[in-house]
Amino acid sequence: MKISVPEDSIRKLTSRLQQANNAFAAKYPGESGRRQPVHTVYGGAHLFKSDSAERLGTVALRTLMEYAPDFTTLAQAIGLPGAAELPRSADQIPR
């Protein structure tokens, strides 16, 4: 494939870009990535109340019970490795 920028020039440019990116990352490392929020709730401050987290948790649990009431359904729904070998229905789960 014919390209408009010679390979040698691309190597020089990407090397300079890599150096600039490394310098930027060293100066502005950003978040550590160790603890990050699982999700963000969007809404105005006027919607936030002292029980907002509890109400969201209630909705989340109700949704989980409706759509993934057991570990096999959840594992299969999100495609966890080995999910295909799990029981296909709740009555097949050993108790």
C-alpha cells in the first residue's frame, strides 16, 4: 500500500509523540485506578436526598431478582467463563 508519509518519518514522529506522552503522564498521572466508582448517578442536586443510595440499592436488588435470581442466570447473562457448564435452571442447583 502506498502511503503519503515515509516510514522513517512516521517512526521519528511516533517516537517524539511517545516521549511527549510519557512526559505528560509523568507530570499528570491521573487516578491510581485502585478504587473507582462502580457507576455514576446523573441528576440535579435537587434530586439528591439522604436516602438516594438506599433507594437506588432497592431498585438494583429488585432488578437483579427479576432478571438474574440465581448465580447461574447471572453468570450466563454476563458471559462469565465456565457459565455454560453451570446448571441451566434454578431447580438443578444443588442446595
